[in-house]
Amino acid sequence: MSSRERAGSSILSLLGTVALAVVIAVLLRTFVVGVYQVPSGSMLDTIQIGDLLVGEKVSLRFEPPRQGDVVTFDSPRDPATTLIKRVVATEGQQVDLRDGVLYVDGVAEEAAYTEGKPTYSLSDMEGSAGIQYPYVVPAGCVFVMGDNRTNSADSRYFGPVNVKAVTSRALFIYWPFQDVGTL
């Protein structure tokens, strides 16, 4: 084999390797993991504005989101926008808001991630879904809220999120370095 043939073979091998890597990357991003940038402060202080995070998609094929999961989902108001919130209740659970406290199935939420911020109804806001409490989460849906309860347009505003709209369970923040950690 001449040096020209070896060079041609090496280039073809390299191009094949690059093409295979691109196909694998596309398949992973489509079916296994998603990379998301956090656009707002609704999840402060758990997740900072601009943080980049990884969410996994596979488990959603076998098990719906659970209470406490941090999930990404297509916005009910703008499906082209991806939001990130925490699941506070799942189908059939009762959500109630009394005196700034979230109750799920009659149990008051005591979560450190809210940093004691009150949780009030957003039903009076213009454009809201007008949720009335107590509220039972419909079948096939989850009720989501931002950890920053005083600055989050969430299910209190736009209503429950269809499980089919959930795109991933957030796993970890990978950038910036000072925010790296699991969720």
C-alpha cells in the first residue's frame, strides 16, 4: 500500500469515527440526556440564574415524576420554552395554600430549599389559571413550584403540568464551577 493510499485510508477512518461520534451524541441528547440553561430566578437558591445543568430522560419512560423531583418541562404557555421547577404534588394529591404555607394531603411542607419564604396563591394575577384551593392534581399531571416561592410563575399561575410535557429529571449543575453539584 502506498503512502497516498495509507493517507486516504486514515482520512476515511477519521471521518468515519467523527461521523459515528456525531450520531452517538445526537442519539444521547435526543433520548438519554438534555442540557439546559436556567433562565430565571424561580429556583433560587437551589439553582442560580444562568446555571447549566444536565437532566436525564430515560427514567421518565418507566416512572412518572415523583414528589420532590426537580424537572424540566415544556411551558404550558409557550411550548417552545423549557422551564425548571420542583414537583410538589402528583396526580390525586391535594394541594392547599393557607397562611403562606403549602399543604400536600394535609401535611405542611417543611423544606429547607424554600428558605422559609411564604407560598401564596397566584390565582388573583391577571392571566392566571385561577386555581382554587384546596386543589386536587388531575390524573396524568404534576403540580410544580419554584423553590423561590415569592418569585416563581408556576402551577399556582399556569395550572398543573401534563406528565407528557416533562422532558427530564434534573441531575446536576455542571457550570459555572462554583455552582457544580447534584440536585
